[in-house]
Amino acid sequence: MSFSQSSALKCASAVLAAAILGCGPRDGSKEFREGKEAYELRDLKRAEKLFERSVVLAPQDADRLLYLARTELELGELAKAQEAIGRAAENSDGDADVALLESQIAWHAKDYATASSGFSEIANDPKLEASVRAQGWAGLGVVEMTCDNHHLARVAFLRALRLDRRNAAAWYHLGLLYRDGFGYLEAALEQFEIFVRLEEEASPRVQKVQRTIIPALKEQISRAATERPGAAKRNSSVAATSIATAESALKKGNAKAAREAYQQALAADPLSYPAALGLAKAWEKTDASKAGQQKAFENYKIACMLRPSAVSTFLVAGSMAAKLGLTLQAVEIYSRAVAANPTSLEAIDGLIRAFRKSGGKAKVAEAYQQYRLSLARK
């Protein structure tokens, strides 16, 4: 027997003996398994040590490097996370989970160009599952939101939700965007309420949304309504009587009398959507001059403010703004219509036209155009 044959036989015997005794070879699998258990229990320090030991024994295992990078990131060890995810990327052959975390770590490092590029690749890769692509779009939305590109961020979140309606992160960040970027409080409230319904665990984020963010938004919306001029002395019964008078006048073909009655109704109750809408329509019908149409437009805007979910009213107001040459106001009105109904093709088309007319917004208009195209795809 040669020396090499003897060595091989001894090695095999040692492995067999170890297996019989219940202590297999040191490949780090035990440490990796225990590390994942510690991670699930949120014992991140212990998980970190176990993953580090596991990686030492299998330095090219992308899964172990991925878990190590994720743990380092959650511990705030950004440099270590970057080093681990870089090694994971070298050994993963384009794994989507690795690419997502690599982009996320780049965002934490304020390397927004790298983060944007990474998330975009995932979002636009047709070979990936829809839920994975949705994560890419949601990540891109966070990057754009960080860079104050509010409309590009919104498009990214909407495209994420188009791919995966259960992507809670997209709902949450869209809520933040509507609240802090656009100031659309009612739309923000809707996103946060959906986010809470989707999340099964009462995480710190869910608890904050439930206990702090949602109550604060409801209070803001209520306060904004009561602070409108005349709201404290509103008389809904007088308004209802005046609206009935206006409707009767319209049936008799007396639009001017209807306009006066609607005006009285809105004066009696500044929070009456039917009064504001009726007055807007009456002005639109009775005075074709630019001044008359401007009056109609101003009342349409009041109606929109009183009922942010009334998409049809926003569409009329947006069209009037465009005809009056009020391009920036048309952008805002159509934008709010999209917030109320993100799948309204008429609202999206109006917003695209308004952006193209406003100048210097070609990139934003194109982003909405691509979103519109995605709505037509199954």
C-alpha cells in the first residue's frame, strides 16, 4: 500500500468514526443553522458570531455571507455589511436576494447611484418573479424619495404594487410620501391603513403607524375641515334647502337662479361638496367668458378639496385648468386624481399631458407613461 492510499484510508476512517460518534465534519453548517435560529429570535449579536464562524469554514457560501451581511446591517456595522455582501455577490451568480441586499446597503451608505442601478435591474428583469421585481421597484421608490424625486418615487411604488398588492413596504413608504412629500393627507391615511391590515405581526413599525401616525392624520384632516372660513357657523339645514331650490331651478331651465341658490348653500355650509360642485357646474353653464370659466374652475377646486376621493370632479377641474392655461395647477389636480385612483387612465393621461406642457419634466412624464403601459399588461 502506498503512502497516499494509507492516508486516504485513515481520513475516511476518521470521518466514519466521527459520524458514528455523532460529531460530523466541521463544515460550519451547525453554526449556520444556529445562527439563523438566533437571527429569528432577534439575538443579533449571537447570530453575528455564529455566522462569522460559519463563513470562516465555508468562505465562498453566498447564503452564509448574505445572512452575515444582513445581520451586520441591522447591527449598524455598515462597513462589515458592505464587505460581506460584496463577497456574497462574487459567489452568488446574480442571486436576486443578494442583489437586493447589496442595493439596500448601498442606500444606507448614501451611494444612491449604485442603489438606484441595483434596484432598477431587479425591477426590470422579466425573468424574475413578480414579487421579487416588486421589491426592486419598492427599493427604487425609497431611493427616489430620499432624493426628493417625489413623482418618480410614486411611480416606483405604484409599479411595485401593480406587481404585488401585498408588498407592505410599498404601501408604507407610499403613505410616507403622500404625507410628507405631497401633503395628500387622505391618500396617506389610506396607504397606512392598508399597510396595517397586511402586516400580520405587531412589529414596532406597525405599532407606530397604529398608535401614532394614523391618529395624527385623522386629527389633521378633521382640523383642516373645521378651520375653513365659516365652518364653525355652518348651517347644513339651510344649505340643504338652498340646494333643493337650485335643483328645482335647473329643472325649469333657470341656470342663473340655480347658481345663486348654490352660492347661498355654500355660504351656509362651506363644507358642502354638493353645493360647491353645483355652483361650479352652474358657472360653467351660465358664463362662457374667461372670467366665468375661471369662477367655475375655482369652485371645482373647492369641491375637489372637500371630497378628495371624487376622481370625476378632479378630472373636470384638471381639464378646465389645462384649457385656461393653468398648467401647474393642472399638474397638481391630475396628481391628486391619481392619488385617489392610481389606475385611472384618464387621470394618468391628463398628468402626462400637463407635465409635458410644463417643460423640463420629460423624465417624469416618461415614468408615468411607462406606468400607464404597465397597467395594460396582465
